[in-house]
Amino acid sequence: MKKTVEEYMALPYTVEITPDDDSYFVKIKELEGCMSVGESKADALLMIDDAMRDWLTVALEEDIDIPLPESLQAERYSGKFPLRIPKSLHRKLAEGAEADRVSLNQYLVMLLSERHSIHQVKKILAEVEDQPCEEPEVEPVITYTGESRKVLPFHRTYLKVVGE
């Protein structure tokens, strides 16, 4: 059953505020493209409320999947998942684990981690191919989430302040 805009607004989405020259850029981390700008932190927080409401309204009207807040997404990952593989691969992996003197589980975690890291590096290299290599400019980010409704119109469960 789908949630309403108000039900989504009540969820603990992560709000990130980045100070700019004379303004503050603000976005909802989990909702791609949901962003705004305000002249002050308070103004930016009010602006993101309107932007989020509009974003959610359009997403519901267009039947677009709306991601849950990160704090709720974590519950979806137990660290366990069923996997069926050919017997021949199972044997090879078990032999590899035995040769490394670790459990099959530890061996698979190591292999998956290594392969995932290689995949991430390849993606990054593909994105920067034919582009000059420059030091990235990093903007300070202030992230607000938590239980108080005094600053934001929706629940917040986490506070993170990075630079200012």
C-alpha cells in the first residue's frame, strides 16, 4: 500500500545544507533532485520543505519509486542472502577457502569485497576518462536529522555536522 505525501514527509529523511557565498544550498540526500536554496539556514530549511512536498507529489502522481530514508533502508540489509551456484563453482570456491585456511563464508566475503572494489575503481576511471585530473573542490556540508520538529517539519534521527 502506497504512502501519502504526508506520510513520506513524516519519515526521517536526511537534509544536507551546504553554505555558499551569500546563501545555503539544501537537499534531501535520499531523494535525487530534491533541492533548494535559501538566504539563511532557517530559510533553506523552509524552502526544502516545499521542495520535498512538491517532489513527493510528482513522484506519487507519476508512479515513481520513492526511496526510504537511509536510517530505514539499513533495516533491509541483514547481511544474509540466499545464493544458488553451480556445484562445480561451489567446489572450486570451497577448495579455495580450504587452501587459504578460512571458512567458505569468509572466502566469499573477501572475493566479493575485492571484486566490488575493482568494479568501483573501473567506474570512476570510466567517468574521468578524457578529462583532466584535478583536485576535487569539496564544499563543507551540514547534515541535520533527528527527533526535534523545531527546525524541520519532519522527524530527524541523526545529526552530522561537517565543516562550515
